Amino acid sequence: MKEIEFYAGENIENAWKTLLTESANCGETCYGVFNGRQLLSTDTLDEAYKKVTGLTKSEFDEQDRKEHEEWKRQEEEFIASIPSKIEEYKKAARGVIIEEQYSYWDEIVPIRLRDLYHGMELDATLEICRIMRDKSISLEERTEKAKETFNNQGHSGMSAGLVLSMIKAFCPNGTEVYNKIRF
């Protein structure tokens, strides 16, 4: 049996077609590993899908269609809620972020709500700002707690950079927090 390597990002159907083509070209059964599952050139398309997803191709397509519809519904609901969320985030920032930055915050809130993260970075920044406003612990303890909180927020590289920039701009002692987290 000849092993075939699939390229990163290949979908199940294309991997299966690659196996069929290679098998026809070399005259022997071929196999490849897709998401940890061994697919054979002798498998039907439904068998290949079942091995990888537990569903036939049509069941998988139907599930995918339903998930897309649900995502679309949620996205429409979120977009409809943006005007009220803008006001909520403006109010939530008062007394939490640096007062001199209120107008800048108000300017970026609609932008952040409409971006990839749907305002997640606003929540993350406010959480850090609240920690930095807590005068019941020392600045050093607040900064350490802010770093720990940031590290537990689950940021990707892009969201981490965005939130760090927002912390620097909006948080009391933002530069110190930025430097503590960054270095």
C-alpha cells in the first residue's frame, strides 16, 4: 500500500479524490492520514467522511448548513444590538478608564464592536482597568494581578496586541502594566 501525504488545509473530499487519483495512477491501494484517521483509496466518500467526522457527507453538509444559519442568525442579532452596546460600554468605562481618555474611548467603542472580536477587547481592557483602580492592594500587587488576568484572558497574538495597546492608552498606570505584561 502506498502512503499519500495530504497538504495542510485540504478538506476530506479533496483528500479522498487525491487517494483515488494516486491509486489509479500507481495501480495499488493508497492510504493517507487525515486528522489522525487513516483513509483508503478503497473507501467511498461517505466512508471517508464517517471515519473523520462520524457523519456521511450529506449529514456533514447538513450540519454545516445549520451551523452557518445559526452563526448568521447570531451575527444579525449582535449587529442589531450594537447601538445599545455602544451606550453600555461608554457608561461602563466611566470611573474605570483614565478620565482624559473618555472621548477617545467613546470614539473607538463602535469600531471595536464591529470588528472581528465583537468588543471582547473592550471587556478585557475594562477588566484590567478595574484591577488597576483597586486601591486596597499595592501598585505592585495590582500590576501583577493585571498581568495574571491578561494571561488568563486567552488572547491570540492579534487580540493580545490590541488589548495591550488599549491598556496602555486607557488604564491607570497603563504604561507600567503594559511593560509588566510585555516584558
